[in-house]
Amino acid sequence: MRVIERLNGALHELFATDERVLLLGEDVADPYGGAFGATRGLSDRFPDRVWSTPISEQATAGVAAGLALGGDRVVVEVMFGDFITLSFDPIVNFLSKCVTMYGRRTPMPVVVRCPVGGNRGYGPTHSQHPLKHFLGVPNLSLYELSALHDPAEQLRRALDSGEPAILFEDKVLYTRPVWSPAAEGGLFTAERLGGAGDWVRLHTGEEAPDWTVIAPGGLTPRVLPALREALVEEEVLGELLVPSRLFPLDVETVLDRVAAATRVLVVEEGPAGGGWGGEVARHLTERLWGRLRHPVRVLQPPCAVIPAAPHLERDVLLQESTVHRALLEAERV
């Protein structure tokens, strides 16, 4: 099963078990079923609860807020994550603030889904990962789709919280298979650490690793092969920690794992200049000062517009080779 198929199944499960759930977005109805097919089949099964909207992300987010205030539970699909900037105002200034600005807690069960990331040649306005622009917004939770986590659990958790949330979905990850123990030659074992971030740990054994790498779910298909190559070719032992919820941050769950590693690398898809990776590094450093053997490193693409030409795009965005090179260069210092 591919990740996109698992996400589609999660949406069908959500609609079948909760009649309050509505879906809004551009071209989400059949036969199109969304730009990447994530909503395929939903409008046929639930025709009164799936609404294809006009091309206005701001209006769609505003309508979602009103429906949530009226007692509905709303999933919004933004066709490309880049376009979520058009709904920045209703998300930040209304959806998130409504939860606590009226003197009592007001439920706002809205999940905004948006495909993000590059490596598909879509150019500068269809390839970004806007995670950092939503960090630190009160009452707004940020999740990322993963081949390791169940999207049905992510959607239910976000809606049950009564707070708005954004689910970032890497477009290349859509095409990848759901993770299995046979991946990467069977070298890695998955262990669910849980916690507020619902962390999953991928490791090769209980020996203390040379590297602990922390990355969102969309980067897993690039980070794991880099760790495998470093192990097989250079005998550099590494593990990967992947959270389901990126914000609010939950580093407490993984503090012991991070402290046991020789080196720590946080990998992020968004461009350099602030962001999630820097926040994770700051929190780890504050809590583990005196226990860390080396400074926590952050690996990000440069602060640059993403080119449309595939060979230039590959040079700007993080690749498996980028991560592998970062692991080995630091080992030699």
C-alpha cells in the first residue's frame, strides 16, 4: 500500500465513523478526487459532506471556521501547500484565536491538509514547505504525514483536540509504500516511543548510536537510505526519530535517546533562516546542556527560491546524498 492510499483510506474511515465530518477544497469531488487523489471516492459515498470550493483559500478557511463554530468537524484540502499563505489570516487571526479569546474554551475542530515539498519539478510556487511560517501560533497544532504513522490516528487526534491543526503531506511521500520491516534491507527496527509527539524510533540495535537524526515524516525516505549507506560503507551507526506532531514541540519523550548519541542532527525541508529544526535544536540544548558531546546540528536547504529545472532543484533541496555527506563530514572533524 502506498502512503496516498493509506491516507485515502483514513479519510474514508473518518467519514464513515463520524457523520459530523465535512470536507472542503478545490476539486476534491469525484471523479478528480483532489490534485493527488487523496479524496477519491468520498463524494460518491458522502455526497452531502464533500464540497468542491471556488478558487479562494482564504474563503475556504473562513467557511471552515464558521462550520466548526456551528458544531461540524471540518477537513480542508489546500491543493498545494504553497497556497496556504492565502489562508494565513483566517488560520492565524481567527481559527487559532477563537479557541481561547472569548473568555471560555471554544472548540475549533478544523484540519487543514496541504501537499508540500519539491523534487517533482513543479517550480518555485508549487514546491515549498511552509512549516516555519506557522510555528509558535497559539492553539495551532502542526502535524506531518509519515510512512510510519497512521494518518487516521493523526486526523482523529487533531479533530478531537478541539483546536485547529495543519497536516503537512510530502508529495513524493504519497508515492512511497507504507514502511515495513523489510525496508532498507531489513536493517532497521521500528519502535513506537509515543509521547505528546507520538515519536517513532528506527534503529539497528540497542548499542548507543554515533548519530541520532531527528526529522519529520516526509524526509524519512531520504534520511533512512543515508543512514543505511553510512552504516554499510563507513560503519557509522545511526538512528532516526520521527514525530507525528511537530508543534507544540515534544522533546521530553526523546531526551534520553538524544543524550545517549555521540552526535545529533535535526533535518528540515524548509529553507534556512529560522524554522522547526532550529527550535528543536534550541530545546534539546537547553535541556541537555552538559550531557551533549557535540552541538546539535541543523541541516536545511539554503535560503533560496526553488528552481523549476529538475537538476537545479535537486541541488537546492535536500537529497539522500546531502544527508549522507553531512553525517560523514562531521564524523571526520
